[in-house]
Amino acid sequence: MSTQRDPIRISITDPVLIRVAALAEERGVDAYVVGGYVRDAVMGRPRTDIDITVVGDAIEFARFVAESFHTTIIEYKQYRTAMVPVRDHHLEFVGTRSESYETDSRNPIVHEGTLQDDLR
């Protein structure tokens, strides 16, 4: 017998996150808050590290966000990720991707992928 639960609703009131959402909409970018931010919001914990998954080029979108906030960007091109510090926040952007591994390495070989690829 399965039981159904009501969905958890998280109210987004952080002005930095609201602005990032507006920037994504302006650019027509699908972007999703994921990871620890969501967990900490559900648990009522403070949160300043925001992981954002972008469908498409995360580094390009992170550059746009950094420019909009007049701040810097740290790019990790090998992994298609970027970090943008904004006030007391660390915005970490990653593009949807698929990964493969060499048998003798723990470092992934990263390929652009879909949201479905990224969820695997």
C-alpha cells in the first residue's frame, strides 16, 4: 500500500535568488536550484551556497549573472561549471551533463547532456 504525501513548498524570498531567476527568464534559460540549498530550506537552516543547474551553457549564463551583479566569476571549463560570489552568497552553476569515466580514473569526462541525462 502506498501513501501519498503533500508536496513540500519552499518560499523563495532571497533577493539574490529572485534576481537570478529574473535573469534566467530574461535570457530564456531553464535554471533549477538543486542540492544543499533545497535540503537546508526544507530543514529551516541558513543557506548561502546556491547550486544552480542550467540546461545549456552554464558558464555563459554565469558570466551574464556575474556581469549583472558587477562581480567576478571563477570558471572550471573542464567540468562546465562556474562559481559567482555575490555578497555573502556563492552561486555555483553547472550545466546539465552526462559523464563517463576511464577505468583508471576517478575524474569524469564531461559531455553536454539533457536534464534527463543529468538526473541519471
